[in-house]
Amino acid sequence: MTMLKLSLMAFSFVFWAAGLTMLIIGLWAKVSLGSYLALSANDYPSAPAILLATGAAIIIWGFLGCFGAATEHRGLLRAYSTFLTAVLAAGLTAGLSALLYRQNIAQGFQEGLRQALLAYGEDEGMANALDSLQHALSCCGVESYRDWLTSPWGLEQNGSVPLSCCRIRRGCQRSPPNARGLHRDGCFSKVSAFVSSNMFYVATASLGLALLQLIGIVLACLMAIRIPAQLLVIATPR
């Protein structure tokens, strides 16, 4: 029983640390990636918000699981195993969705980039997000810088491109622009490459974290089952 208690407490600490990591990643994503995620045309749930909520819930339940194991509280252990089961289901769903909908996510960004390019100069929020994306990924336009030349903003500027497309400032925004001073790649190819290369690792991590919950579920259930029997033995007069 002591070994079972220590094992569950150790797992709860690891689970708590994983929740803290998710909370930190969610805060980083909210601050750093919020404007980029706004460029997607598909109506996905907010990934940073999901990470923040899940991380906070795991931190709370990780502490309660450790407390339940230390005090051998049967009801708390059963609730802990139920929560771990919910995390297992959520992790499997997230991992499988990441694998199945990688192409759909990329297409959502492609359509969102086209909409942001057409609305450039009218929607300041979208314009700032697109400028930040072009600067951070060293890209220009959806497929190439030529997308800007036929856009409403580009036509108003006599066939120019935004400053965020420029590798060098001198002569970059003239009409027609100097292609040697522009970022050569389109933003969609950069975003698509990022999604393809990183989504698999995200899915693998989600599935691995979900399967890890099986250990916690088994430990919590075994301890919850053994507690009544142990108390009965202690209470029985010799």
C-alpha cells in the first residue's frame, strides 16, 4: 500500500508539472501567436485558451490527486481517476484531430491570408497581423510578392508592396518593386511547411500524454479499491 501511495504521488507530481508546462506554453502562445492565429479563415477554437484552461485544470487536479493519495481519501481518488479519464479522451481527440486535419488547417490559413491581403489598408488588425507574419517568416504575399501587385492596396500604391516584404529598405517600395530586395517565398508555403513539420510532433506529444494517463488511472483505481479493505482489516478486533 505504501509503494502504491508513493507511486501515485510521484505520478501526480509529474502530472502537475505537465500542467504547469501547458499553462506557460498557453501564455506564450496567447502573447506571441494570437495575431497569427487570427489570420486563419477557419473557425477553430482558440488554441492558447484551450492550453490555458487545460493547464490550470491539470495543476489543480494534480495537487488534489497528490493530496488524495497522501490522505488515502477514497472519494477524492475516484474523482481523480475520472478526471484522468477525461484528460485521456481529450488527448486522444486532440492528437487524432491534429493528424487528420493538418491539410484543412493549412487551407484555412491560405484563405485567411488572401482575405487579409484584400483587406489590407482597411482592417488595421489584419494588416498588422499580416505585416508581423511577413516579417517573422521572411515571406511576401500568399504565393509570391506578385499577389500584392494586383491587390486593391497595391493598385492604390501604383504596384508597390508593404515594407514588411522588404529584405532591404532602399528601392524596395518603388513601382515596380525590385524583386532582389524582396522576400522570395510566399507566406502560404512557409505556413504550410510549419504546419506539416510541427503538427506531427504536436499530435505525437498529445497522444503520448494521453496514454500516460493510463498509469495514473490504474494507480488511482487500485488505491481506491484497496483503501476500504485496509480500513476493514484495521477495524476488525483480534
